[in-house]
Amino acid sequence: MTLSPPNRPTATPEAAPPSSGGPATMRRVATGLLIVMAAVYVGARIGEPQAPWLGYVRAFAEAAMVGGLADWFAVTALFRHPLGLPIPHTAIIPRNKDRIGDNLASFLRQNFLTPSVIARRMRRLDLAGAAGRFLAAPSDQTERAGRLRLGASRLIADLVAALDAERLGGMVRAAVAQRLIALNVAPILGQALEAAIDRDRHVPILDGAIDWLGRTLVANEDTLRSMISSKAGSVMRWTGLDETLSNKILDGLYRLIEEVGGDPHHPLRDKAEEGLADFARRLRDDPDLQRRVNAFKDEIVASPAVANWLDGLWGQARAALLRGARDPSAAMAGRLGETLRQLGTTLQTEPALARAINLFARRATVGIAAAYGDGIVRLVSDTVRGWDAKTLTGRLEQAVGRDLQYIRVNGTLVGGLVGLAIHLVDIWL
């Protein structure tokens, strides 16, 4: 039996249009056969005194009418009151619609959505192997895999395209921003800096800082000379000693920068490394410094520049997802496709990984059934309760009415054969 529930519990299912050879046609056949049996009975009854052999025909037609009427009553009583009479225990489906929905929901819960049943079913499934074969097979090698991949790609593309890009982008940006704001970035920076120092990754940074300091000194030499001259006394400027002082100071600075840059064990380098190590420790352990760093981080996250950057990331990701979904062959032909094929091969050749994935899938499915099984069956029950009894009856009768009308036909014929057999026994005995 196939039912198409409505979108909402209060909706009414539409009856399917009758097709040729459907319940209406079979109902006319069954009713016509009953009328024929009644006419045969009347004719045999009238002609029996002149032709005794018509007694067999009369017995057959009489029993056929009884069987046909009994089955007509039984079939009709399922869906409505026969002849519109409120006979007890008729119109069974309309009267018990809510109980049918509850029993159907209970049947689903007890036989399909219990954790033990699902776990037993899931043990027979090799989801990892199926996923591995699907991913490892090229789309042109397996027609079924190609259809599945194309269908899934189109579904993903339609879903992504149907979503409000601006609204969804705002949600993504807000979610990322909230995660960044909630992140205590200072300890992470401290640990990263400590790891860099342990592996001498900070050396290029120091070299770059020393090189920058030297270039800055050269670029601002005139300014420094003016500053030194302005700080010198008027006597030194009158005697020209301010120029000598400036040369000495600048030469000393140049020589110091050159020595620090060329000697990896220079004391100033050691001091700089100690300062970096202390800064890393404070980032990791100093609450006051962490608050200042996180406040600075929050200001950056709240800036329009970061918001525009996140919007750009979302737009690029959405465009890439749509391109890949609309052209799965191109996506599978690139690095992503190669990675997925390697993953498929690994799933088929690594039993331990396959067992872990199957175990995870089984536990996840059992957990979903345990958590949401009652909600699913309640949805079924509430949906059936919300259906209109008349149209629900019409839908059920449309679905199974043809077979029920066959019962009427069979009841008519079988009843007639039984009546004929009884008549033969009565005559012979």
C-alpha cells in the first residue's frame, strides 16, 4: 500500500485520478457479476419445473449471490456504511482513523526504529566498502555511479543556489566572527612563538628586523644628523664638532648593526631571544597581557575590513561549490577528484579503517534512532490524525480497492461452486 502524506499534518491528501482497469472498473465488474447471478437465479427458478437440470444452475447462482453479497458487505464495511445504514462495526477505516495512525506509528517504532533492530541491520551493511567503491570508480566506468554522482551534484547545486546568498553569507560571517571572538588567541600565539624559537624559526625574523633597522638608519641619516646637531651645544656647532659627533654616533650604530647581523651569538641577539621567549611565556601565562591581546583581536574582528574579507571568502567558497556541483566531472578530474579516488581505494584496502567507519556509522544511526525515533513516529501519527477521514478513505480505496473488488468476484464464483457442491451432495445422498 502506498500513501503520499501531505506536507503538513492538517493537509488533506488528494485522491489519485482513476485509471483504466482501476477500482471503479473492477467495482462495476463485481456488481455486474452479482446482477448476472441474480438474473440466472430467477431464470433457473422459473424454468426448473420444466427442466430439472436447471436445479444445478439455480443452486450455483443462489450460492453465488450469497457469497457475492457477503463479500460486498465486507468490502464496503471497511470504507463506509453499506447502503448508508449505520450498522455497527461498519465504516471501519473512517471510525478508526486515529487508532490506525497510532498503530502504524507504533509498528514503525517497534519494528524499524528501535536501536537493537537498527544495530542488527547496520551490522550487515558495509558502508565504508560501498563508499569506497563509489569514490574509486570513475564516473564513465560505472553508469550507476555516474548517475548517482550527477544526481547528487545537481541536488547540492540546487540547494546551494536556492539558499539566500546574502542571508546565508551573513550567517556564515557571524558564525566565524563569533568563533574568533570566543577564541583566546594569546596562549595560541605564545605556544606558536615558543615552538618557533625551539626550532630556530625566529632567526629569519630577527635577521629581517636587523636588516630593516639598517635600511631605516640609512634612509633617515640626515634626520639623525640634524637631531644630533640640534642637541649639541652652540660651541660644538661653531667649531664643527657636531659633525664629528654625528659621524661617530652613526658609524657606531652601523658597526653595531653589522656585528649583530653577522654574529649569530651576539649578546644583543641573545637579549632579543630572551625577550621573545619571555613574551611567549607571558602570552601563555599572563592574564593581563592575554586580555590586551584579545581586546586588540576583537577590534580587528569587528573592523569593516575583516567583515569584507569574510564576505569575500564566503563568496569564493559558494562559487567554487556551485562550479564543482554543476560540473562533477571537472571536479573529479582535478586534485579533489584524485584525493577522493585515493580515499575510495584506501577504504577498500584498509580493513581497520573500514571497520572504524562502519562502527561510527552504526553508532551514529543508532543514536539518531534513539534520540529522534519517538519524534518520527509521532509525526506519522499526527499526520494521519490530521487527514480528513473521507479523502483518506478515498485514497486507501483507490490504492487497494481493485484487489478488494477481486475478492467480491472470487467470493461470487467460489460461493457458487460451494452451493453447487452442496446441491450435488444433497441429491446423491
